[in-house]
Amino acid sequence: MSQPFLQLAIDVGNSRIKFVLLKTEVPAEESSPLPQVVHSISTLIDGTLPWEQIKAWFQGQQELLCQTVVAGSNPRGIARVVKNWPQGNLPVPIEVLNTDSFPLEICVAEPRKVGIDRLLNAVAANVLRKADQAAIIIDTGTATTVDVVASDGSFAGGAILPGFELSAKALNDYTALLPLIPVDDLHQTEPIVLGKNTTDAIRSGLFWGQLGAVRELVNQLQQQSLPNASQVHPLVLLTGGGSALLAPHLIEFVQFEPLLSLQGLALVAQKISGNQ
Ligand SMILES: Nc1ncnc2c1ncn2[C@@H]1O[C@H](COP(=O)(O)OP(=O)(O)OP(=O)(O)O)[C@@H](O)[C@H]1O
Ligand SMILES: CC(C)(CO)[C@@H](O)C(=O)NCCC(=O)O
Ligand SMILES: [K+]
């Protein structure tokens, strides 16, 4: 049996950098159509790059790291990662800076302006959806995006709205009286709906508002952009840094894939290097 194909994929977003080690069995396993996550770590966008932790993933491992790849919606952040690439035996990264090598048709007015993270999600969704099934992808990052992959596999566009942290920050920045609510507060307990003080009222709005926005967008996109789709329901995928917060409330109709864009990035890198 051949060695699995191991990849380190790095997604540089607007607030965080995600470093993920992925494994693809060779020959491909039928049970796992996407590269499987072995390890992951994330840092704040200007934080120390976690090279020592990443190197520790390989200590005592028989399997060889085959490839590293970096992409994301934050060009300055990508440049910092590449400039600070560590000495040693991490392979030189493939930089995916545009979508020329993507196995994806992009059906929007200006394809080059679409964030690469949205398109990486679509590449991964194309591996998960059935033939003739459309997909809707909810990605809760700095911005939340709700995007459509048509049943022919093309990226069809979608919606962009502020994510949890950005919304919290905007309320604080643009008002005199509203405090900054840490996103971690939302993890503690499910926010009460009827806030009886300012903090609870903001928590309620951030949490239930984001949940409601996402539900409504899935509904609208399904009705308006997939009206004549086959009888098959679209595959609805949930991913991104804030997705664990929403997952318990959407689980009846979404598939939770917290690192979808990194799995899409690993697929694109395999294609670039001829390993797919
Ligand atoms: N405990 C948490 N730690 C960090 N982020 C969280 C947490 N809970 C929710 N979030 C949300 O996830 C977002 C981070 O998302 P993600 O990790 O996908 O990276 P990002 O760089 O912010 O996103 P993007 O790729 O969209 O630029 C935060 O802005 C926040 O809205
Ligand atoms: C929308 C975000 C911020 C989501 O991470 C990113 O994909 C981006 O910067 N996009 C560029 C604009 C666009 O996608 O149309
Ligand atoms: K994102």
C-alpha cells in the first residue's frame, strides 16, 4: 500500500491564520472524499507564527510531509507567512494567489474579485455534493458568507454580511454607550433572547441575529437562485471560525465541516502539483 499524501495547508483570513495538516489516502478512500484533518492550529492575524508546534506534529512520525500550500483572502498576511517561512525541512510553500488553477467555473460579474476563501469552499463542496445536487455554503469568519454552488458545479455568487466579532466591534466603535462584547462570551451559555441589560441585549442580537440572518439567506437563496433545480435538496454546508456556535441550531439541515476551505485548498494544491 502507498504512503498517504500529507499536506500542510495555510489559510490567511482577515482576523486569523489557520494551519492544518491534512492526509489523503492513496489510493483514495471511498469513505472520505475530502482530505482528512490530522492536526490544526490557528493564530491571530498578527500573532506569532506557530512553527514550533507545527514541527512537533512530525516528530516521531513515519509519514513524510509531501507539500505545503498557502492562500487566503488577506494578501498582506500571506506575504508575512511566506517571508517568515522557517528554516528546516518544511517544503517551500505553493502560493495560490488566483483561481487560474481552480477546477471551478465562476459565474459572477467579476470572477477575479471573488474572495479565494469562498471559491476554495466551492471546490470542496463539489467533492461532497451529489451529481446534479446544488450546494449552499455558510462560512462564518470575520465576514459571514452564504454562497451557492449550482447543480452543474459552478460558483454562482451569494451574500456577504458582518460576522460575530465584526458586528460586536462595530456596535462598540460606532456608538457612545455600547460596550465591546467578547465573542468568547457567546460560547459560555446560549444567550438569553430577552436581554434585561445592555450586555445581554447585545449578546442576544449578535447570536440570534446571526443565526436568523443565515437561516433567511439559505431560504432566500434556495428559492430565488435555485428555483428550477432538480427535486434534490441542496447540500447545505457550515464552516468557519464561528461555525461551532451556530452548528447546534442548524444541525437538522446542515453538514458541519469546520475546515472546508482548507480541505478545498489541499485539493487545489494536489491538482497544481499533478497529484490528483
Ligand atoms: N472562540 C472564537 N475564537 C475566534 N473566533 C471566533 C470564536 N468564536 C467565534 N469566532 C468568530 O470566528 C471569526 C474567525 O473566523 P475564521 O477563523 O474563519 O477566520 P477569519 O480570519 O476571521 O475569517 P476570514 O477567513 O473570513 O477572514 C471571528 O471573527 C469571530 O467572528
Ligand atoms: C468576503 C470575505 C471577506 C470573506 O472572507 C472574502 O472572501 C473577501 O475579501 N472577498 C472579496 C470580495 C468578494 O468575495 O466578492
Ligand atoms: K472565511
